[in-house]
Amino acid sequence: MRALGLTDFSAYLEYLKREPQEVKRLLNILTINLSFFFRNPETFAFLEQHQFVEFKKEKGALVFWSAGCANGEEPYSLAILAAETSLLERVTVYGTDIDEHTVTHARAGMYPPSTFQYTPNSIVEKYFTKRDEGYRINDDIRARVRFLHLDLFEKASFGRCDLIMCRNVFIYLNRSAQSKAIRNFSERLKPHGYLVIGKVELLIGIPELKVFEVVSRTEHIYRKLSG
Ligand SMILES: C[S@@+](CC[C@H](N)C(=O)[O-])C[C@H]1O[C@@H](n2cnc3c(N)ncnc32)[C@H](O)[C@@H]1O
């Protein structure tokens, strides 16, 4: 409400009725640790068709970072996409979160069926093993993903990244924290590295974004210009 300049709940309710996007944003806030494999599948499809094709043309190690990774669904999805595009052997994915419980959960790699609502069955069958009531991520994918307990404003201990995903986290941050996060990400990215933010997130009036160009307006993908 503060971010929108609204001072009372009835004004916010009116705003919710007018702006369907805000309903999505509110739901995200209320479901702070909720995540899914291949959340917003169209974003992963875009990455597969563009950025991953580019990565394939280059040689050498690739570093991906999922910042605010909740229970690990997002970094494992990136590793699965790398496997599907024959990049897995070159990839290390870091998944970091400020919430220690989610990091422990992510390392265990066990998931209920509800986390697969955006994932084709063929992918679940190929990369997970059914265990009791849930599914466990297979070891070849798990081996490429490292989880760390880390506030996204802290300096990460790993090398510079080819791609950073930070989705559905900016909604919890005020403008100055958003700026700080973008600055940190631009420092952590390799020249021409990619930043992906959430589809419901709008970063407006953030000067630190000037070092990025927009790659996809619909998928909220940015590319660091250089340096
Ligand atoms: C809604 S989940 C998003 C998960 C995933 N990125 C996605 O889009 O599905 C938000 C996550 O951000 C984490 N988070 C919030 N503030 C953070 C911070 N300052 N540093 C690291 N993680 C943070 C929360 O603990 C939570 O797990």
C-alpha cells in the first residue's frame, strides 16, 4: 500500500478491483515461500530459444544464480533446462535464499506433486524419482546445483554469473532496496550477462537499470551492457 501511495484499506480494495495485476502481486506477497518448477513456463521457453542457444555457441563454464530461490524449484528448473539443451556439464547453478529452512528443504530435493503444475509429465518422469508421497530430484541434476543461505544484498562468494534469476522477490523490497539489489546483480554479472525478474514485477525509476538493455519486455529479461 505504501508503494502505491495508498493510506487506507478501502482505497486499496478499490485499487485491487481496478488492477488485476495487483491481485497477482498481493497473492505473491501472501505466499512468500511459494514456488513451482518452471513457474511462468513461457519465460523458460524464451530462455531456451534465445539465451541458451547463445550459451551453446560459446565455450567454457556457465554460472547461473537463482536469488531468492525458496525451496529450490527455480534453480533446479534452470539445471533441468541445461540438461534438456545439452549444457548441463558446463553449468553450475547457485540457489540462495535468506530463509534457512527453505535452503535446507532445497538441498533435500523432495517435492510434493503440487509443485509440478507447470511442468510436463515427461520432464517429471525424466528428472525425478517417485518416493512415498513426493518426488525427489535425480542426482545428476542435484550435483549441478549448490544452495547457500544468503541475503541477496550480501556479496556472493561464487564467481561472476552468466544469468541471474531473481523473480518474485522485488515485490517485497522498497525502491532503495530494489536499487541496491540491481546494483549488486550488475556487479555479479559477467559483461552481457542476463538478469530475469518476475513477470508481476515492475522496476520503474531505478537508475541502476541504465547499465542494462531490455531483451524481452514480456518476460522481464535484461542484459548487462558491458563491464
Ligand atoms: C515468492 S518466493 C520466490 C521463489 C522463486 N524465485 C520464484 O519466483 O518462484 C520469494 C523468496 O525470496 C526470499 N527472499 C526475500 N527477501 C530476500 C533477501 N533479502 N535475500 C534473499 N532471499 C530473499 C524469500 O525467503 C522467499 O523464499
